[in-house]
Amino acid sequence: MKTLPAAAAAHAPAADTLPQLIAATAHTLPEQVNALARARAFAEPLMAGETLDSGENTLAHADAVAAILKTIGGSEAMQAASYLVYACGHLNKPQEVIAKAFGDNFAALAVETTNLMRVQRQARGAQQVDDPAVQTENVRKMLLAFSRDLRVVMLRLASRLQTLRFHAASKRPVSPSLARESLQVFAPLANRLGIWQVKWELEDLSFRFLEPETYKEVARLLDEKRGEREVYMEQLRTRLESELRARSISASVQGRPKHIYSIVKKMRGKSLNFDQVLDIRALRVVVPSVKDCYAALSWVHEQFTPIVEEFDDYIARPKPNGYQSLHTIVRDAAGKPIEIQIRTQAMHDHAEHGVAAHWAYKEAGSKGYAGVSASGEYDAKIAVLRQLLAWERDLVGAAQNSGLFDDRIYVLTPDAAVVELPRGATPVDFAYAVHTSLGHRCRGAKVDGAMVPLNTQLQNGQTVEITTVKEGRPSRDWLNAELGYLTSNRAKAKVRAWFNAQATHETVARGREAVEKLLQREGKTAMKLDDLAVQLGFKSADALFEVVGKDEFSLRSIETLLRPPEPVLQPDDYLLLKKTRTNASAPRGGVLVVGIDSLMTQLAKCCKPAPPDDIRGFVTRGKGVSVHRADCSNFREMAARSSERVIEVEWGVPKSAAGAAVYPVDVAVEAADRQGLLRDISEVFAREKTNVVGVQTQSVKGTAWMTFTVEVANSGRLNKVLAIVASVAGVRSARRR
């Protein structure tokens, strides 16, 4: 098979990386004896002549996967599973058959891997909707969450690498979705697990298929002077190591050439040409102590010319994931740039084996994975992952391992889009996660083709199909926690919002009915409701109906608007009255018309007088005496035209306080508009026991004008109330109209 250029091949993992972690000693269980040979013999007749979707012979693929697992330190049991996975599809009851021949652990591993392969194939073949980056991230997380056993992940990584190798060797094209998934999901996962050789090869092969021309160009540039560069770097490595040891610094120096995809990422990320990539030539120096790190750095800067702006001290200022090292780029006598990293053995072990930290900063920057810093909960989960990996042989036949993402599950739509849900989520949660309308209209669900109750808890990897009605509404039972229909906070909020909207709709309908009845009584049915609302200071008719429906706006205010002002009567309309000198020293209450007994009186609506206002009377036709405030502009106008119609009046005195009458008075308030303004002013009136019978509001360019109609027994006390209203935040003036 064709291999990658030296840029990738030169990155073989150090002897103390993953193989050492995995190859922990363990007791061999009976079912593990000769497991590899027995598994191949078991699967070979089932797979005879069979080929995969890629066109590769299935048995040859399984052989290659087993070989890859061996090179990265996978146990014989893992290698055996690579055959059993492909045997599952030929068995009616794979769990039972494989468990009987090889044990429950082998059966669980093979069946779990087969299920994951099916889910990934569906997800990859689905038409991508919404943001592809989000979909890729969901697949990435699903790969881990779906895999209860880390060996499943190892098998999938090895299988994907072999598929790409086969396509490269046979020169067969690779679908963009498979290459992209390999680059964006599998390569970062290999990086997370510290399987550097697999990571680099996955990246370079995927990139080779996605951007063949760019790949070839960078490979050509690397190969042009590869031999010369390797000789030079070996000389430099030997010199650096020997001279540091001569200064009593026990240093181990290794070359660190870049692979193709990494070079292209750096060129694009920093907008560089190939010649401007400063770390094509790179060395890593490992020393015993922090003191030795700085001593080695001092020697390097003495021997070479440092590029000051490229120096980073990650020992004094570690990266968020805990990574520590000294990074410097220097130029040799010929001006060639060389990157040199200096660290202690402990720092090196963390950089090489600290899987979570390394993966987090490479894949997600300083914020870490999914916004969680490397020192947080995510690190703790991956620490468990590393232990499981290191003790892989011990775990064969052991108790079930806990999942990596216990709080999340990942399920599929019928067209294989991945949906992320909280653990314990139900089909109703799923429906709302897909679309709010789908949630409202949800009436039934199928999980993996079988009908289930709507409060069934979903599991990783299941395919969920929702049955709907054309016009639907959520059930109030869904909000009952004891019934278990909803787990997702998002879905609960959607259901509550629907019922809140329904309550508002009913309130609006109630208010509309009240307003329309009033218009009917007043003979104003032709009036446009939106026009009425605007005149009353509301943005729309529904806004008016809502406050009326809530009893927050008096219909009396609408009546006041609808009824025309009292007409100015002509001289011949007045009833001439002869003044008498009747003694009226014992008024019965209300307004006393001086000199006239039992004459009908009414308070003028234009100025709304109230005790102890100075008042005047004006005799009208058929309506008795209209009582005005002495300073009323309408009264002054009428008095100027018909002074003979003016009559002296005064307020009567009630027999007891309990019998005191109340009078409607208009109050005008100007204020800077803000949320809660109407409520705050209304609370003042309520606190001062001043009854509000009507409110009109209007807001223009941030200024609110409000007219409150209040009932008072004595207008003198009103001044105190208005002073309190004027002290409300934002109020500019509060006065009687």
C-alpha cells in the first residue's frame, strides 16, 4: 500500500505513550485463550467473499484492523473483536451466539461496535441541515456518549484508518462526508486518546482526499530538500544534546518535523507562505528539572539568534489546560528558523499523555471543550477515560463501565440527523428539540420502528419518529413532573409559553366582548377598534382588550371619550329664572343652589369640581344648573356671553362623615416612559386610598402622558396625593386638570 510522505511517517509515537498505557498486565480469562485465532476462524466462513461499501474485502479489512490495533498496543481481545464485529451481521442472535463461544464481554463489545457503525453510517448518509459544524460536533459527542466501552472507540478508529488507507492504495475516491467526518471527528478523537500516529495519519489522509491539489503541493515543497534537512537536523540534535550534557544538563533531544495537515493549518491560520512557516525544523529538549529548562534556554539563546516575539514561557504562565513548556524560535548562522521546545520529563508526560488537556487546547482553544476549561468537569471525565484505556486488559470480563457523558444522550431523526437531549428525555422532549410545532402536535412516537408511550425514556443511538395531528395543542399533563413526559427545560418552557399565550388570548377575547358591548350601547358600532385604541393611548386594539379583560382599564374612560363635550347653548336655550331671597341655611348635602329650592344640579364634566373648590352655577335648558369651578375656562366663556344665566352656588354639608359624597377628578401626569411606570403610580393611589376609576395613557418618543380619573371627597387632600405621585421615579409633573 502507498504510504504518506516522511512528514507523517516521522511522527511515530514514543515507546512510552499509548502502548505502555494499554499493555498493563492482567490475568487471562478462559474465554481469552487463543481468542484472536478462534475469532478469525469463527468469522472467516461468514465473511467469505464479502466486501464492504468501500469495495474492500471484509476479511482483509478485519485483518488490517487487527494489525493496527496491535501496533498501538491493543490487547489480543481487542484484535479478536475486529473479526467478531463483522460476524454480527450474519447472526440472528449475535449477542447470544458470540457470548456462548467467547463470553459476554466479547459479545457486548462486538454488538455495541456494530450498533455504532450503523448509527454513524446513517448520520453520514443523511442530508445535512442547519449548521454542518453543529452536526459534526453532535456526531463527535455521540461517538463517545454512545460507546459505553472505550474499546469500541478504538475499534472504530482503527477501522476508519484502514478504510482511508484502502482508498489511498486503490486510488478509489472517498466521499466528502466520510473524509470530513474522519478529519473533524475521528482525528481529534485519536488526538484525545493520545494515539498520535493514528491522528496524524487520519488527518493527512483525510486532507489528501478533501484537497488533493494543496496536499500534493505541500508534499512537494517538503520533499524538495527533505534529505538535506534531515541530515542538518540530526547534526543539530547531536550537537545540542552533547553540549548541554557538557554543561551538566542531562538532556534528551528529539527531532519534531511537522506533518502536512499541520503545516497547512498554520499557513492558513496565520496567513503565511510555506517559506514563512518557522517550525518546519523543530527540536524538543527534555531535561530533569525546571532549573535545567531555563539553563538550557539560556544556552540556546547564546548559541543562536532568538526571534523575541516568538518566545513563549508556558512554565511561568501555563496554558488553561495545564500544559507547560518553553517555546522559542531561533535562527542559525545561515538565518534558518528552528523551533525548540524545552520541558521537564513530567511536563513532557503531561503534554504527551495528558489526553484531555492536549485535546482541549488543540481542538477548542483556551476555552476548552464545549466551553468547559480543561481543569473542570470535562477533565475529570477524561481522567476516567485514560484509566479505562490504560487498564484495558484488566477490564475484560469486569463490571460494566460508566458512560462518559452521563448527562446527555444522542438520538436520530428518521432521516438520521443527530439530536442532543438530556439523559432521561422522552419522545415529547425529542419533538420539541426538533421543532416547536412538532412538539405541540405530537400525539405518538415510534422508537426503532416500535410504538412506545410518550413518557418512555430514550436511549443513545435510537431512531425516533413522531406521529402528529394537523392542528394540535400540548397537554397539561406534560407539565406534571410525576407523569414523566418532559425532562428538557427547553421543552417545558415551550409548553408553558403555549398555555400562557392561550390565557392571554382568552383575556383579549373577554376584553373585546366588553368593549364591543359598550360601543353597541353608545351607538358607536361603526367605530374602528384600532382607532379607538390609539385615541386611548394603546398601540393596538388587542392591547386595549387585554387590559380591559384583566380589569386594569375602566370602561368609564371609553365612555368619556365617546360622549361629546357639553354643548355651548345659545341665549334662547336658557330657562329664565327669577332669583329669590329664600333662606338656604340648612343644606341637605351635595351642591346647594342659593336662592332656588329643589332645582336639579349637575357637575360639569369639563372641569369636574369637588369640595372645597370655589364654584359657580350656570342655568341650562332642561338640565338644571351646571356647576363649574370658578376658574373653569368654559364657564368664563359662557358667563361672558350670558351673565344673566350665572347663579350663586355653594357646597352643602353632609349630616355625617359616612354620608360624604365622592367626586370624580381628572389628574394629569407627565413622565419619562419606562417599564412599570403605570404600576408604580397606581400603587400610590391605592396606598393613599384614592380610588382610580379611569386611566388614559399615551407615549410619544419616550414621554408618557397619563390622565387618571380619581374619586375624592375633598379636593384639598388631593394635593398631598399629587405630591407623592410627583416623587415617583421618572415623573416630571402631577397636577389636577
